[in-house]
Amino acid sequence: MPPAMRKAVDVLTAIGLTAAVFFVIVVANTFLMARGSYNYSQGFNLWYNFILRPDILGTIVLTALVTMAYVFWKGSGRPRL
């Protein structure tokens, strides 16, 4: 796999993991705050609407890109043993 593709896969993995963490937090919060019967679809719909907001997607992608760029930059400056 070419290095550019490997970096893109790393960034996409970071984006997916961030979305998964948000999902767990939002669904758990909906479960804990639900009055009466808990409806799983309420938590999913809340997360889905949240994750599709352009500002949230932009923040997730920017954070993943900056983090991966820092990791690769820091790794290239180390002496090889």
C-alpha cells in the first residue's frame, strides 16, 4: 500500500473512532436521561443529526488530520535504531 493511502486510511480510522466515541456518549446520555421507557432510536437519531452537522464533521476531520500530521512529523524526526 502506498504511503499516501496508508495515511488516508489512518485519518479515516481516526474519524470513525471519533464518531463511535460520540455515539457511545450520546446514546448512553439518552439512556440515562430518558424518562419513562427508553427508546434506542431517540439516541441514534440524536447522534445521527449531531454527527452530520458540517461544523462537527469539520472539527472531526481537522482534528484527525492535524493529529496524524503531528504523529508522522514527530516519527520522521527520530533517529532510526
